[in-house]
Amino acid sequence: DRSAQNDTALYYLQEARKVFEADNRRSKVGIVTLNIGRFYREAGKLDEAREAYTQALNQVVDLSHQVQCHEYLGYIAYRQGRYDDAAKSLQTALRVDEENRRRRAVYLNTKLGEVYTAQGRSDLSLALCDGMVQQVIADSSLGGYGRATRLTDCWDCIGQAKAAMDDHKAAIGAFDIRDSARTAYERISENNQATIGL
């Protein structure tokens, strides 16, 4: 029962937060609150998740955790149809990620592209996500798995933008490339799991 597991996890996380608060360990409080937000988000309780991520943002110190907070605040705003708020949160996440060596840049830009498409700015989304494809292709530091996951996000964004522009042939082509990239990283993941099993 997934919902029972979620409730149990939330109970223990909230208890852990009380312990860290009593011990005045602010960064630990922030990380626990971030995880509380995750469980609320996975349970579809978006208002509670939004509140948790907002609280965590005032407590976490680590840049990668700050990026996560802004990223998921953007995700929640997008799901709730608050597209301007979603764009602001994702743009803030990108600024923080810039300080964190751009570890999430491709993913965040593709999510921002989806927001632009939802706002009726598909041309901007297309330019952004196409630029991300070129960046991924040019990045020699990426391994097969990292490249395939990033290309999956990029081509999904391009496909959505093309579909919104009624260019259905190009959208189908983009989704085909997305599916090929997804198959590639799933195969790599399966091979890794098989190696671990051995």
C-alpha cells in the first residue's frame, strides 16, 4: 500500500525534524523538510509539498538542495497551471545552478521550455530546447547514460513545442528520437543492474 508507506515515511521524517530542531541543526532540518516535500509531492498533495519546499528553502545551505527546492516549486506551479510562477522558480533554479557548476542546467531548461509551451510561447521553447540538444551533443564529458537521459528531456520538449505549433510531422519525429534516447538509457541501466547482479 503505497499511501500507507508514504504516511509512515512522513511520520518518521516529521519526528526526525523535531529532533533536529531541538538540537538546533538547521541544515538537517532543511534536508528533512525537503524530503517531506518529496513525499507530499509523490502523494499528489501539491499545496502541502509547496509549503514544505518553501520552508526548506529558508533552511538548506547546500546549493544543490536549493536548486531542488526551486525546481520542485516550479514543477508544482506548472502542475497547478501557475505558469508565470513556474517560469520564475525555474529561472531562479537555473541561476543557483549556475553557481553549482550547471549540474542541472539541461533538465531545468527543458522544463522551462515546457512552461513556455504552456504559455503559448512555443517558438521560445523550441529555440531553448534545440540549443540544449546542441550543448549535450558538444559535451564530451558526458557518458552514454547521461547523454541519453538529457537528450530524452530535450527531444520531449521539442516534440511538445512542435505539437503546439501544429507541426505534427516534426513532433512525431522528435518523439521518435526521444523514445530512442529513452530506450538507450534504459538499456544501459539494465546492463548496469545485470553487472551489479553478477
